[in-house]
Amino acid sequence: MSRNPFAQTCLAAAFLFAAAVPAASAQKDGDEDARRRPPVSSGPPVIVLYSDTNLRGTSVELTADQYSIGAVRFNDKARSVEVKGGVWLLCSDAGLKGTCEYVDRTLKNLGEIGLSGKISSVQPTEYDKGPRSYDISFFVDSSYRGAFKGFDGSEASLGQYGFNDKISSVIVNRGDWLVCEHADFRGRCELISDSMTELGSIGLNDQISSFRRYDIRKEGPWYPPASPAYPPSGGQAGGFQGEQTMFFPAPTYRGARISNREGAATRFCQDQGFYEAVYKAPGSVLSDVLCR
């Protein structure tokens, strides 16, 4: 039976289009959500509190610290806010205490952050964006209090930001993340997908030194590696065994060299049954990897 090349080409194109539609739709939805969000405010700090949702009702405009909203007769009255400039800290109790949230954009309903009719003090901050405008944000105190640092990507060392071993809570806005106790994603790591008010609940309070985005679709389910008995069994050939380590001069995966991406050395060592990589040589592919 003869085949029609044109028909085959059209059929293949149809399959490719059908496969691309869900991904394109998901991307479109994400872009649409981003467009619907009010932009981050810029300029000198100015905030307007409104007594009703949707920026309606009576209002009061503030441009500086207000440790007691009662002083302007607006305590526990605000139900929406217009941020005209700056990043503001809003708190449920006087003196910047109680439940607090950073806001860097207009909110037509303060119920979105649990502060409708509950604001008693406010303060402009020196931040460029609020923690909920980043993919992930770390705080030095529990319950999202104290200084914070936000990120949209992985960091192999938090020491350069003055946040090494100082994190007690985290807000996760987008994605799944591995947080690790040592630099370069080494040591004990935990996968987090949601915000956490107390990192002590997973044994990592004041112990995070690096973190990276984790793609479950590409990397599969993540399980904490068990500390192995030495030497691990079933590992890759070509390693040189020490008493508690093994040295791999040229690691491979299915016969091919491995790209030296973030966390690649540790993932390689864990695949061999080890706990982590303690050294790797610089370069575009993994080499001279020491696993323990």
C-alpha cells in the first residue's frame, strides 16, 4: 500500500500540536495570573488604609512609622490598602507585634493575608519587594518575622548574603525546593513545597546553608538518603575506595559523562548509595568527585 508523505507530515504535526497545548495553556494561565496582580509600587513610602474592601469607605494616608493606628483613630478598621510607594510591614498589634505581613502592592481585600479589620501598627521598610513577590523567601525568625531575603532561583551558598545558618521560617510562593544544611547542597536536605512558620519542625532551624529548586517531573520523587554502611553496594564501577569515602575520577551515567550542574555531584553520590559529595573539580562535566 502506498503512503502519502504529505498526510504523514500533517498527522505528525497534529500530534505535536496536541502535546504542546497543555503546556502552552499552563504557561498562558501563569502569565495571566501575573498580569492580574497589581504591580509592585515604587517611589517614596506612602500607604492608604481604607475601612472597606476595594479601596472604599473612609481612609487615612500614612508616610512614616505608626506604632499605634489608634493615634489616627483607625485601629482595626482597615479592610483594604493602597500602596503608593515602598514596602510596608502591617501588624495586628501595636508596636509592630502580633501577626505581621509585608506588602509591596495594593490589596483590595486584606482578608487575603489574614489582616482584614486587624491592623494596629505599620512601618515602611527598606526592602525593594515584599517576600510574597519572590519564588521563595527566608526569615531569620519564626512565623515570618525579622529580616528576610527573597530569591527566584537556587543559591549554593547563603553565606554571601549573611543568611548562613540563620533561617527559622520560609515562605514558598512558587515551586518545590531542597533546603540543605551545608553549602553546595550538601549534608542533610529536606524537600519543602509549602511555607513553614517553624523550620525546627523538620530539624533545620538555623541550619540552612544552601537551597535549590527541585523539579519533580524531571528528577522524580525525592527521598532523604539513608546514611549507608561502607562500602555501599550496587555503586558504579571505577571508583577508588577509602575507609569511609570513594573517589570517582570520571563519573558517568549510562556511559556518558555528567554535566556539572548545581547539585549534580551530590545527586551522583546519592545514586551510588553515599550520603553526599564532599568535593568535585571545577569544569563543565563532573570529575574528581569524592563521595562519603
